[in-house]
Amino acid sequence: MRSVIVAMLIVVLAFLQTGSVWAAERVSLDEQLRILEQGRTPERLIAGAQHRVGVFTFEDADNTGLGDAFAALSGRELLTNSKVNSIGVIFFEGGLSPSADSELSYFDKVELVSEAQDVTLAVWGIIRKTADGVQINTYLQIPASSLGRYFTWRINLPKDMGGGELTARLRPDRVNVRRQVFSAEGLGQVESAAVEIGRVRSDSRTDAQVTASLPMNEIYYLTDRRDGWVRLATQSGIDGWAPTEGHCIGECQSLLESAAFSGEILRYMADGTVPRADGNLSIEAHAVADQLKILDALNSKSRDNVAQAVNDAHAWLGEGAIPPGGAAFENLEALAELASALKEAFGVAAAGIIEGDAGGDGPDQMNDSVRQEIYDSITLTPEFVKSIADHLAQASQYDPRNSDVLGNLAVLFDYLEDPERAELASRLAARYAR
């Protein structure tokens, strides 16, 4: 099993323009925690990677012995199949079960080390025995720094409407990607797959000779790719092929689907490709994928795309049902409606200027300063804005700690000249901000 763990200690700087580089390192979570307990900041691991993912041994309170295997396979999928340029994956091993000498829970440790290392994304999980088998919950966690950088959308109202900033961001940021019960056979498939990714072979075939198991504490390099295989070389002279496909079959494949979704979230951070969630993933994963689709539409210059964002957000707002993320979809719907109205008002204002100036440029040819001047002169009717604010205020009743909704309410109430409600919303937003 040790060689299995080593395979996932591979930290990758993949697809760099100068060539693919893989670095390998095993990281003790206990040592990271000791450094933090001493009031010191741990050395930043894989500092040269643009996107750094922390993969943590799955919590295994029932002692199935598979916490490392599940993490190993999740990490390998991220390393080899996420299609992200400059990716580093750090495998934090051990130290995650609650202990007598520490008051930190499993998640406390994940969050503490993720923050200290400033990882882009964290992947972890929980293993529990049930009457039907062994239940696996796979999670992805988006740290606050990544949430602000990649998953937050802002719009400023026109100056004639006060110029306040409205915000929407992805919620939830801790996502249970999938919950599945594994049979004894499925657990065997996981264990076998984890062993397989720790071996290198003489060629990219399953019947090729196994030449070595990846050693501990050594640098690895990716020197070549073929369908479903990567060629790995170490400084000590090991050179061989390891699988990226076909090693995880049956129930084991579902684990790769969960990891693949985390890889799509990482790719969204890298190049804006909107992720997809297949039918086997959780409702939380589907909610995250749809929110990112809506945020992508809000970034579009197309009025049709923004109008579609309103419909996509509204589709999650069924009678009596609170979707994942609390009031996140209500907030997105409200901002999409405002954005759509502002785009329409801008088009009318710009057309009026063009009509009054026969020699003037069309909206697409106007320079930025003229466009900004037109935008800042727009005002939406108080009745329309009040309808948006009232809708958000209702949503805040079932999600009272949503700082995005509260902050947006403060801006809208300010425009509506309702200072008492604006001040209350602003104060609550500050209290509950991350």
C-alpha cells in the first residue's frame, strides 16, 4: 500500500509551454499542523504551479484502511485528466482522524492547512461503514481566496443610481460532489486500482512488464503521453509507463467521476470553461455547475444570454424548496434581472444619442469613455428596483447570513432612499462576510 500512496504524492506542473514537468513529494499533514501550532508559516509547497490542489487522505473513522487509496485515485485523476496548464497537486497524508491531543476535527485540519498553503482547491472525503456497505462522501472545497478571484461576479450601478456595487458569488463553496455506497467488490476494485497507479511498466500496455514501483520522496517527470498512459521518469533512473485510464473499473469508476468534476472546476478557474455535472453527481454539484453557467452568461455582452440567465436561475426556485447555496439562485436571478434591464436601458440611451447625431458612431464603435458616460446617466424606475429588493428581502429570511444578499439589499435600499433598511442590511452583511 505504501507504493500506492507514493503514486499520489506526485505533484504536477503539467502542459507548460516549455514541456510537461512533474514533481513528486510526500507531505505529512501532521508536520504541517505542528508548524502551524508553533505559530510559524509552513513553506509554500509547489510554489511554481499556477493552480495548486490539496488532496487529503479521506477520513476513515471506521478503519477500513482505504483512506489513502480513495485520495490517491482522486488525486491521480486530477493530475492527469483535468486539462489544466500548470497544475500542482499536493497529497497531505495522515493526521486527519480526531485525536486525544488535539481539539481539531477532520474538517478543521483540512481547512487550516488549505488556508496556510493557499491552495486553489481542496479535495477530501469521509468513509463510513453502513448496513449496506461502505459509504463514501467526496467533497471539494473552494478556499476564500479562490472564491473571490474566480467565482465572484460584480456589477456597479450607474452613477445616477448611486454607483453602488452588487455582488454574486458561488454558493455553496464546500460541495459534497457525490455520495455512494461501495460493496465489498467495489472496495476491492478501489484497492486494486490504487496499487496499479503506483507501478510503472516497460510499455503502455497492461500486459507489459512491471519494472518498478514509484519510490518515496523523489522527483518525478512526465516525459510522454499515449492514450490512457503517461511515461514517468525519476532522478534515480526509474523510467516507465503508468495508466491514467482503465485502471478503475466498476464501482471504482464513480470515484473518478467525482474527481473529474473537481477537475472541471479547476479548469473553469484556468480558462473559464463552464463545467458539466452528469446525472450521477449530487444536487450540490449540479447547482454549482448551473451557477457557473449563469455567471458566464452574466459576463456576456449579449442581452439574450443575460435574459437566459434569469430563466436558468429561476428554474431552481421551486415552491417551498430551498436549493443548494441557500439564496444564491435568488441573488443571481435578481442581479440578472437588473443586468438585463440596464442593458436594455443602455441600448435605448445609446440609440437616442446616435439618432440625434447623424454622424455619430454606433454603440459598438463608441469609445469607452462615451459608453461609460451613457451608462452612468441611466436610471431604472424605483418601482422596478423595489420589486427586486423585496424579492431579495424575502430570500434573506430563509438565508439570513448570506452576505451577498445583505450587501446587495444595502445598495438597493440606498437607491430607494430607505436609509434605515440600508444601514441594517449593511451592518448584517459586514457581520456575516467571510
